[in-house]
Amino acid sequence: MRVDRADVVVVGAGIQGAATAQALAQRGLQCLLLEREPEPAVGVSANSYGIVHGGLRYLQSLDIDRWRRSKGDQRWYLENFPGQVRPLRCVMPLYRGAFRSPAAFRLAFVLEQMLLKGLGGGGELPTGGLWSRAQTLAEFDVPADGLVGAAVWYDAELLNAQQVVRTLLSRAGSSVRLETGVEVVGGLIGPEGLAGVRVRHQGSDQVCEVQAPLVVLCAGPGSQALAAGFGVEEGGELGCASLAFNILYDARPRLDAALAVSVRPGRGRSFFVRPTADGLLAGTEYVPVSDGRTTVTQAEVRAFHDQLRQAIPGWDFEAMPIKRVLCGRLPDADGKGEKLRSRDVMLDHGARGGPEGLFTVLGVKLTTAHDLAEQAAEMVVRARRRRSPASAVKAAELRHA
């Protein structure tokens, strides 16, 4: 039986897993990054809507901490991946009597400029502002009844998630080793706690061992099942029963921004439509799933398609062929998939009575993957200090989880 060794195994090579592996490598650990798929970042990371939010919406509820995390990580993306991340103009039409009003956005813009002075740094995106009704109608074919103008701001768009992951790994050098096509089938538990993982390569029935005193699960919707393979049951805390999807249309309407629209103009949840190199991307819609499926039904696609037609009645969506539907399961807060989780999950299972050395990191936003990775790396390093130096020796006496 083949036996491999590492200081830490990170499971899941999406953006969250790659950022976590890099953060651990920067702290002196040799990381083995395992991915079940043949390529990294082909799951939720690749199928997300791809907007790297700066947190402007959090200022409307005065959530300064979430704004600071989002803005900091947005800067990180723009500064570190100029070929894969670029500025994106966003436009939201505003309507009379709606909560999303010019006054609310004007306050958010002023507050953001004040906070940016305290945040320091440079390379800021252009400042947001407000458009008149005439300006909005001149550029966008949106419902005119009750329209008072539009809010305009700049976020960033992720062009290629896989390239971001590969850039992260290349910068980590030999400290992070990526292996794809590898499925984790269980844990190895030694006298001092976790001692590694059991894995199986695609196309092989042979189970191999990777000896490592630390394992970090960053597998998104697969994290709950993986944790169970280590004898850990976390209830619904790691549940991902909400299926998110975006539609890529084979169309190129006159549009050079991400346009936010709603079925009821100015009210309810907003959808975004924006141009990409492959066509027009519309999203995001969410449906609850109780069966663990990772694809949407034709009826669910049609229902979303109909909402878009109501939101932008001037657009002929019927004439836009659907090129691709991009799906991914996201963490939910109610166990039913009807409410998205709004906060990241970061678990030290050893501190909760589980195997010492096992961790789960479940991010809820693409934007803040880097900030969460830094927090996770600090958690792992602190927990590592708790373990006896003799644990690495005793790890040779393994028993299967």
C-alpha cells in the first residue's frame, strides 16, 4: 500500500481550499491539497456568478465589519490577480417608494468614502454615484413607471476561477502539492487523535494512506459527508441544501455593466445580468434541494427565465438560446435550503469532542475566501500547538476511523 506524508492535508481545491493551503504554507507547513475532480476549481468556484463584492450593501445596514472584510478581500483579488479579476460597473435602477432609494445609496456612498480613508491603501475603484431618470433610460431598457434614477458603483468580476487557483498554488511553490482525481474515503485515527486520511485515486480500487496530523476540509457541499467519514456528526451546521444557479445565454445585448433588476421594480430580491466573453450571464436563483442533487430541473430553469422576462420586459429572452446552466450547492441556515447561511463556518472538531487535528472551513462568499483562509490558518496553527510533539511518533500506530 502506498503511504504519503504531509504536515497538513487540505481537502477541496476550489478557491477556499487553495487560499487556505497557501495561508498554511505561509506559516511554514507542507500542504497536500486533494481534489476529487480531474481539475481544480471546477465546482462551486467556477459556477458562481463571479462578482467580487466590495460590501457596499452592508453599509446600508451599518455592518461595518462585513464591509471591511469584503473591501479588503476585493482589493486582494484586484491586486494579486490582474489577469483574472477586473473592475465591473454595476447599475441598479431606483424606483419611487422603494427601500432602495437615492437617499439610502447617497448615505452609503458617503460612509464608504469616510471608511476608505481609515482603511488606507491605494488602487481604489472609481467612486459610486447616482444617475438621473433620463440618464438611466438613455442607457438601459428598464421599466420606466416610477423610475427616479439609478445607483452606479464599481465591484470586480472574476474571469477565471481556475486560473486564480493555479496562480495561488504557483506562488506557494513546493510548500503546496496538488493532487487531483483523488477521493478521500475516510480518516486515520491514532492514539493522539487524527493521523491522516485514506484516499482512492480515480480508476483504482486501491486505498492508500496519507499520514498527516492535521486535516482541513474545504470541500463546500461535500464537507458534511466528509466529516461523517471521520466519525463527526455536526447536524445541519455543514448542510448545503440550497442549490444556486446562473443562466448563460448565447446572446450579446447592448450592455456594458452588471444590471440589477427585480420582478417588482425596486422591490424584492435583485437579479444581475451582465455581459461575459461567452454571452449574457444572469443570476442568481436559489432552489431548496433535499436529495443532494447538483443540477436544476427544466421547470426550475423556465421559472427563472420567466422572472427575468418580467424584470426586463423590453428584452426578448425568448430569442436568447440558453448556452449553459451553472449550478452549485451553498450552505443553508435552516436545514431546508430555504434560507441561505450568512456567516462562514469554521470548526475545530478536536475542541468539540471530535478527532484532534480535524477542521472544517465552509465559506459563504467567494469574495471573502482569503480573509476566511487567514482565520482558518491561525485556528489550525493554534490547535497544532495543543498536540503533543510525541503525537507524530504515535501516529504510526494507526487504526481506521
